[in-house]
Amino acid sequence: MARIDPLPMEALAEHKEHLQLIEQASGYVPNSMRTMARVPGLLDAFYTMVATVLRNTVLSRELTQMISLMASKTAGCRYCQAHTAYGATRLGVAEEKVVDIWSFETSEHFDEAERAALRLAVAGAAVPNAATDELFDAARVYYSEDELAAIVAVKAMFGYLNRWNDTMGTQLEEAPAAFGERVLGAKGWDLGPHMSFPSGPIMNRRAHRCLTWSPTASSFWDSEYLGCLITSRDGPPYRGSQIRALCDEFDIGRLALGAVVLL
């Protein structure tokens, strides 16, 4: 759940033109950008950085997206993993290849040049940084100095985005969230801190239906609905087995009734 609310779209009139272009390209307006808009000048600076790093002609857009995804996977940011994986398929990268990026070293979907770039992404996104002279020398077989600098620029920009979104708990938008669950879920991806909490019903995202929940309904506790998450208004989230104890311990009025349930 977002720790700082994104600004509503009506408060972003001065950014309307840029946001419309982003929505046309991505299919949605990222909540991360709506939160950045709270810092004067930051969103404008971010537009410039994105245009420079992601939309130059040094690297192909497809390779740029895969580097972004690999760096985000290494950093552990599930928000950016969903964005970059979804974005790669919108650019024409096959879903099979996106899923196989988890095993790019051995997957038949990747050639040696791509593997060299993705190794740099992994090493550069690691903490502490794991880039070595040997990795750069191996990549120079396939890439010029300008291309290597562009690879590092992509990785570095996502270092900022990974930390922004994991720190903020940015709520993942519907389209990349659905894509992540459908395509990346088999590889262990989940919404993590980027899920939203609807008011009232418990949402089953995969079945796309709602359940009405009463904390006194014993059928819920005995049901097949596992992995549900509920949050207190003044504390951290609590998972499935803890919820009943919490309802016994706390006044139910202090709980935000609503959770995402993944079957």
C-alpha cells in the first residue's frame, strides 16, 4: 500500500501533455510519476532523464527494456519488474523470452550479446556493486564504448526507480499488475508492498470477483482463501493466520477492511 499518495490527475494539469504521451506509450500513467510530482521540478527532470536514457538510438528499445527488467529483478523491485516486463512485450518481445530472462544464461531465447549486457545489469544493480573489468572486457566483444555507457545509464536510472518505488510502496497499476500475475507469477513474482487495499470487500484478483467478508463468519476462516493480507491503520500489514487473532485482540474499527487474496 502506498506510503505517500500520488497526486490526483486533476492536480497535474501542467504535466498533462507529457502524461498523455506516457499513457499512449505505456497504457497507463505510472503512480510513481504522480508521486514524484509532489517534489517541485522532479517530474520535469525525470521526463528528461527517461527520454535521454530510454529513448536514444544507442541501444534498441527491446534491449533497453530487458536491461531494465534484469536490473530491477536484481534489486528486488517488483513494481519495476512488472513495468519493464509489460513494457518489453508492448515493444514486441515475446512473453516466453520475458519469462526466460530469469534464466538468461542458459535460455535459448538469448544470444551471447544479450547475455553480456544482462550480466552487466545484474552486476551493476547488485549491492555491493559487483561490476568487474572482466565483465566489461567480455561485453566489449559486442558493444562499443558508447553502447556500454548506455547500458550503465539504463541500469543506473533504474537504481533510482527501484529505490523510489520500494521505499514509497508505490501501488502497481492494473495493467502491469495483471500482466505480472499472469506471466511472471510462475517465477515467484508477486505484488509485495505494491498491492492496493480496496474498501470493504476482499478482492480475488485472479478470479476477478469480490467476496463480502465479516470477521465473525467462521466459514471464512475455514475456507480455501489463503494468503490474504489486511493492514491496521497505524501499523504494518498482517498475513492470513494472524488476522483472526488481530480481530480478537483489537477493536475491528481500527482495521482497514479490505485485502487482496491470491488463490
